[in-house]
Amino acid sequence: MQLASHTTHCPNCGRDAERHYLADSGVVRTQCPHCDYLMITCHRTGKVIEAYAPGIFAYR
């Protein structure tokens, strides 16, 4: 069950992405069909649960 969804800008490529607020699992999923970006965060805490962003190098 989804609470809501809307279009937003992808933080990876800047094109249109989708943001879904999922009520049953308590997460927010942002995904971009253009560059395969994915970010899943906890709706309550804002902590990242899963992330995939091709082309972005993760510094250690």
C-alpha cells in the first residue's frame, strides 16, 4: 500500500525521478528510470536503508 507518490528531480542525473512513500513498510523509495538511481530511506528517521547510484564514486 502506498501513501503517495510524486515526481522529483533525480539527485544523480537531474532528470525526472519517482518518489514513493510506502505506508506498509514505513520507507520512502526514490528511483530514476533514466540512470538507475535508487535510494530507500526510513520514513520516520530519514536513515538510508539501501542506495545505488551508478556513476557516483563513494569516498572512504
